[in-house]
Amino acid sequence: MRILSLLLLLSLTLSTIKAQITIELEETTLTEREVAVGIQVPWEMLYGPDDHLWITEKRGRVLRMEPNSGVSETILNIENLVEADSEPGLLGMALHPDFENVPKVYLVYNYIEGFFNIKERLVSYDWDGTSLTNEVILLDDIPGGNIHNGARLLISRDDKILMTTGDIGNGGLSQDQLNINGKLLRINLDGSIPDDNPDPNSYIYSYGHRNSQGLAYGPHDLLYSSEHGAQSSDEFNIIEEDRNYGWPNVQGACNTNSEINFCNTFNVKEPLAEWSPCVAVNDLCYYDHPAIPEWQGSMLMAVLGGFAKLPRISVLKLSADGQSVESEEQYFKNYGRLRDICINPHTGAIYFATNGNSYPSSGPNKIIEYRNLAFSGVNTNETVVNDAIQIKSNPIIGDQLQFAVDPIFVNGQYHIVAYNGYLALSGSITNNPNMQLNCTALSAGSYFIRVINDGKVSTKSFVVAR
């Protein structure tokens, strides 16, 4: 009996130690928490406006997870449609920019046509509060392959779908303007081609990509991507309209005679940073939340490890103008391959998804949180009040944001936070529950208002259209 008691005490002690794993930054302590285990190869993870984590599993499922408890539900299962051997699968996901009013989810997945002919398609689903229903195919018959399917999705500042496609192992496709592989595509929310694309008859926005699987906005609304190289020259790029990124004629910087000639002739944009041998760069997320001041103004990049076998989260400190990488710091090196990362806009916590220890990926996997528990914006004793904020016009078209709060929030505080965690505006709520704010400083995109008073809190999402 004594031995059993000692074993139980040891088990509880080890659990307590594990629950208190921390890392020390200059002035900030980040504490680890296992949000969930048993996830099967998570590929995309988003923090939704409903305060849940939305996760794609490569095998063909979408999960919706409550981040405090780790409890999840499968809201879509299309394993019967998805080809998930090797690199293909259910991959990228994005939520409609006005999700609260238009609850649509965009997904990319690979499927088999005919005799093992791998294809890729972009689809939308409707969220009915319980499950994803009503698949609508927006872009179909994209050539796919056992490797290099791209498939990162992002909603642009002007409400377009940005979608990366890989070269499927055929580098020549990346320079072919008649083929949409090895490209960044720009697509209307209904699947049509935007009239203001570089070519109004083509989805192509930029080209010369090998296999880009990271896409995020950073400072000054600059668009960044991470891109897998071959044996060398993984890239971190600024994406510009109608620019050539060089593959397969150029790897990384233009630094050989043939590369320099090609770059000068074909308008090649060089990367801000590159890694050799390849470390397998992946998802990107811009961090500008006050909870971790050491990381403000940095791009967080999930790294799978690659030939260098150095999986991690890289913190890329950007210059004030966003045009260069000033430094790289590496964290979380002992979790295996790290695929994806997102930010809790309330607490500033980060979540990352593990993907096993070897290529191409294996499960079961974990979702891990690291959080600054001392951040003053965190109050675990707050009471959430639903439907306490009304916005006069959503999306916001002009320069004025007009909203009203429940009287219980009078004399409290408001915070306006972008969905990348950036605190855009804050102030006091006066005796009048009807507020009018100048929002000219807000760029186009998704935000939420958080109001706080006397231990009570309420949030409301909105969209700024420009």
C-alpha cells in the first residue's frame, strides 16, 4: 500500500512539474499547457471569432476546440473524399472575413480522380452552429501530387482569398503563366477571378514559387510568405503583385551569374531571409500583442525541421518598416515537427501544433499553449456577458465606428484588437453607453471590441472595409 501511495505521489508530482514548464524571456515568463492530445496530424489551426480553435486534420476532418478545456468536436468528416497519403490531404482553411454574419469556412483538399490522379480543390462550407454543411466547389481540377501541394489560405485585406499552390514536383510549372501550380492565387469569395488581378483572366497574383506553406500579413499591411526550398534555400519573402520569385531558375538570393541574369531579366523578388540546409519552414503568424513585449513586431514561423533536423518556432524580429529581418530567435525545439501556430487575441497566448518526429508527418499529435500568466489583460475570474455590444454598421465602411454597450459597462474600458493579436485602440467608456470612435487608423480586416467593467467582459466581432 505504501508503494502504491508513493507511486501515486510521484505521478502527481511529475504531472505538476510538467504543467509548470516555463521559458524565460528578458522580462516575461511563458508557461506551457497541453491544450489537447490525440489530434491526428493537424495542418491548419485558426483562432476563430467564436473564441474556439478551428483545426484541420490532414486525414479529412475539421475540429472545433474550446481552448481552455481542450474539448473538441468533429464538425466535418470528409475522409471518404480526401486523399491523405504522404503530403496530400485536407490542408488549408480560412474563415469568412465577416464570419459572425456570413459563417462560411473555406478549405483546400486533395482528392483522387480516375486511376490515382491526384487533384486539388478549393471549397466553401456553411457553419450552422453544429457542423459544416453545403459544400460549394469554388476552384477545381488543380493538378496535385504526392509532394508540394501548397494550400495555405488567407483572406486578404480587401476580402479576397489568397491561396498558395505548389509545383507538385515539377519546377517548370512555376514559371508557366498558363498553369496555376507554383503560384499565389487571388480569388473572389465566390470563386471567380477578381477584375483587378494582374491578368483579369487569371487567378495568378505572383509566380515562381516552389511550395509556399506560410502566409501572413505583418506591419504596414505587408504580405509575407514562407517557402520550402529544395536541399537549400528555404525562403521568407515579402509578396508583391505580379512578381516572380525565381523557382526553379533561382534558389534563394540572386547570387550566381546565371541567377543574376535571370533575376534582372524576369523581375525576380529576392527573399528577406533564407536557410540552408533546408529547415522546412511553414506557417506564419505576426505577433504584435502586449502580452509578450519581447516578441512585439515579430513574425512567428513554425518550422518542421527539414534536412537540418531543427524543428522549432522561429521568432523573426522585423525592422520598423517591415522590409528586413533583424534577428532570429529559436524556441520550443523539443516538441518534434511544428506545423502551425496561432495567437489568442485576448490573452496573447500562442498555440502551436505538433506533427510527429519524422517526414511526412505522423500522429497522434498535441496542441500546446504558451502564455504569459502575469499579463494584466488576463483575468480568469471575469464573467462573460453575451450580446452586450451592438454595432450600428458592420462592416465599417467609413471612418466612424459607432457602437452601444449594455449599461453595466458604463465607466468601464474598451479594447479594439485585430485578429493577429494587435491592440489597435483602447480607452474609457463614458457615462453614455453609445460610443463613436474615429477608426481611420484601422486598416481593412477583422477586429473585435472587448469591453470590461467590474469583473464582467463582453466581445463583439466586426470588419473594417476599405
